[in-house]
Amino acid sequence: MDSRSPGDGIDQLNADVAWDTFDPAAYIDHNYRHMLDEDQEIVSIVRRHFSDHFRRNPGRRIAGIDVGAGANLYPALSMLPWCEEITLLDRSAANVVYLKSQVAEYDANWDQFWDVLCEDESYTALGDDPRVRFRQAARVEQGDLFDLAGRRGRWSVGTMFFVAESLSTSHEEFRRGVESFMRALVPGAPFAAAFMEHSRGYDVGDWHFPACDISEADVRECIEGYTGKLETRHIGQPNVVREGYSGMIVAWGLRDPDACVTDSAG
Ligand SMILES: C[S@@+](CC[C@H](N)C(=O)[O-])C[C@H]1O[C@@H](n2cnc3c(N)ncnc32)[C@H](O)[C@@H]1O
């Protein structure tokens, strides 16, 4: 891995990072083996947002995407009731192996997140075994979110959790990450995204991964231009999951209904 750090004044860019060294087992043990209060709050916000939206706008099943899915299934599960297919996109070969291993029968630790989603009837309506629907819907894809430019307006609901600020130290890549995600959505699509606030990077197993130091104002400023409706909330206390961040930020809303997906004007 590149040894440059933010202190050098040189950004560690996304392409500099050895993403295939990401250890999904270590990541899950640290973050998602037992549900944190922060994740419970985030799941509840996303559940309300998606279920309210689709109650007001019922229709046929749609295509969803979780960008930088990594070793986290709860964003994809949050879209499951409304999706015919869900693309789980990630750059890391190790995370792609993990995600593929979860398609046939996902692990029991994800049940606690599903239980929170089931506080809304849209989720309980899927019956006792959401694994069947997940198996039918999940499409794991190894890919780079910066390459989504060629697939603008492809997905009708989307999530991106702890990715745009956690893929390099660069503010420019943070902004482009958000832009790629938002432009991949059709006009009017509901979305949810989460971010680590003021992160100094994170360890997964034996490896350190970079992060970009962003605030709630940065998140709003970055997303606002792509949305018809946007809400953000600061969640949690500093340094609960690890040292070196000041909380989490969740953002949710709708892709701008008047967005043009074929040009660069947004
Ligand atoms: C901090 S992890 C977040 C994982 C997961 N979304 C979660 O909520 O825990 C960042 C993820 O972004 C992925 N990633 C990094 N750069 C990427 C890129 N250019 N395109 C797609 N995924 C990328 C990594 O492989 C990793 O899975």
C-alpha cells in the first residue's frame, strides 16, 4: 500500500490503495457482528425513508444499487421489498468473494438488522425467509464507482454507506464519488448514504485504509446539487467504533426529479 499520508500534504488516492487486502471477516467482526446503536438508528431512518416513499409511489419492482457494498448487507436489505434486482458493487476482490458467498444463504449476523427493518410491514410482507428474495435479487459485481459514468440513470433506488469519504484522503475524489453515485440514479429515485465524520482513516485486519476529513456541511454541499429533497442527521458520539472520527452522518432524499441523465449539467 502507498505509504503517503494526509500529513505529507499529498493525497492518498483511491487507485493507490490495495483494496484486495480488505479483510471482510475482520471488518464484520469489528463493525457488524453485533449491531451498534448507531447502525440501528441509521437502519431505522432508511427504513422509514424507503417505505414512506414507496407507499406514496407504488409500482412494479425496480433495480437498486448498493455502491461500495463491501462487507455490509444491511443497505441492500433495506431496498429488498421493492427490488427485482440489487447490484452490489465493490472494487475489492476480497469483498466480492464475501458478497458472493452471502447470496445463496447470508449469515445469521444480518438477521438483527433485518429485524429492525421488519418494524415496517413492507419488510415483514416478504415472509419468514428474506434469504429467498435476497438470493433472487442480489447481483454481485466487481467494479469501480468512478466508472459508473457510463451507466447514468440506470438504477431506481440506491445506497452508498461509508464509501465516498472512506476511499481516499482526497476531497476531490469524495465529491466525485458522491457525484458518480447520484448520477447513477434515475430522476426522482430515493437514496440513502452514510459517512464517517472527520475520519482519519481506518484499520481492517492488518491494513490501514485512508479517509477524507469531511463534515455534515460538506456532505450537504456535495449532495444538494443532485437532489430534489435532502435531509441529513448527525448520529452517535466520537470514537465509538474506533479512534479517529467524530460521529456518523446519514443523508437521505430523492434524486432531483428534473435531473438530466444524458449531459453533464446534473
Ligand atoms: C469503509 S468500506 C464500507 C463498506 C460498506 N459499504 C459498509 O457500509 O460498511 C469502503 C468500501 O468501499 C469500497 N471501495 C473503495 N473504492 C471503491 C471504488 N472506487 N469503487 C467501488 N468500491 C470501492 C471498498 O472495497 C470497501 O468495501
